[in-house]
Amino acid sequence: MTAAARKAPELSFRSPTVDDGAAMYQLVKDSKVLEPNTRYAYLLLSTHFAGNCLLAEQDGEVVGCVAAYRPPSHPDAIFVWQIGVREDARGQGLAKRMLHALIDRPANADVRFLEATVDPGNEPSCRLFRAFAREQGVPCDVSPGFTPEHFGPAEHPPEDLHRIGPLRREP
Ligand SMILES: CC(C)(COP(=O)(O)OP(=O)(O)OC[C@H]1O[C@@H](n2cnc3c(N)ncnc32)[C@H](O)[C@@H]1OP(=O)(O)O)[C@@H](O)C(=O)NCCC(=O)NCCS
């Protein structure tokens, strides 16, 4: 083995299990950008929606996660609720790789559209979804998603809906 290969930290992708709910919560909380849901919500994601979610692990530590599900109203889509990469692992293409890996999960094999709502002020996030669409060679349509009024009295920026597809899937 070369010295470079010895040093390269092993990166792998997998679906979460019930034992990962707490780590997903922590990664979201530590992002300081994403709005953390309850710990219980991540347990539901890592069990009921495990096949639709993704974790990135490096040297046994969770360095990225995608919380996602198939919306019952339009099951040809996967909705990315939250995506986060640990601060020290950002800027290396990991989030993009996670999205490509996400649609390749067996439970997502028939997905035709990837959707997410994004705060238009979150440039890394806007660029991530545009870059994923570009690499898939498909359009990324942006339309109003949730408006500040939808969030009620709490101050909240808008969340624009990004709809990416139709994705080309293996026959
Ligand atoms: C958004 C986030 C997931 C991106 O993760 P990442 O692994 O650093 O992203 P990637 O390296 O895969 O980059 C994806 C694209 O976004 C761009 N990008 C990433 N970070 C950026 C930044 N800080 N500023 C501008 N562009 C950025 C990259 O240049 C790339 O585009 P390109 O292929 O056109 O060059 C990460 O910054 C993060 O966890 N942020 C906090 C949580 C968050 O905002 N999540 C998204 C809301 S749903």
C-alpha cells in the first residue's frame, strides 16, 4: 500500500439505522445552519425512512447525512428534507456525491425527480442543487415553495422549491 493510500480516510455511504438517529440530530445541530428537528424525528427517519436516507462515514464517523423521504402525494419524487456535511469535510464534493448516491439506493431506484426547498439566501445549498442537476444533465426548476407567511408569526425566510429532473434511470 502506498503512503497516500494509507493516509486516505475511507469514505463510505450507507442507509442509517436506529443507532444513527442521535448522530443525525447532532450533525444537523452542529451545522448551525439547519433547523434541528426533535431527536425523535431523526429516529423516525432512520427507521421508517431508512432506505430513503443516506449517511456518509469516514473512519467510522458520520461526516454527512441526507434526511429524505418519498412524498406520498407524488411518489415519483424524493424530497430532500435536510442535507448536511460536517464543517471539516465541506468543499470537497461530498454533498454532491451523497445526492448521486441517494438516488442510487435500491429504495430510490424508480425516483424521477429530486426535490428540496432552499432558503434563497443559502448560497452553498442553492449551488449544491444546481450542481447536482448539471451533473445529472437535467433541469433544475425553481418555484415558490413555502413563503414566510406559511411559517406563521415566527420570522422565517422563504423556502424555494427546487425540482430536479426528470432523472434518467437504468431500465
Ligand atoms: C450545503 C452543504 C451541504 C454543501 O456541502 P459540500 O460537501 O461542501 O458541497 P460540495 O462540495 O458537494 O459542493 C456542491 C456545490 O456547491 C458549491 N458550494 C459548496 N459550498 C459552497 C460555499 N460555501 N460557497 C459557494 N459555493 C459552495 C460547490 O462549489 C459545488 O458547486 P460546483 O460543482 O458548481 O462547483 C454544506 O455547506 C453544509 O452542510 N451546510 C450547512 C447545512 C446546509 O446549509 N444544508 C443545506 C440546506 S438543505
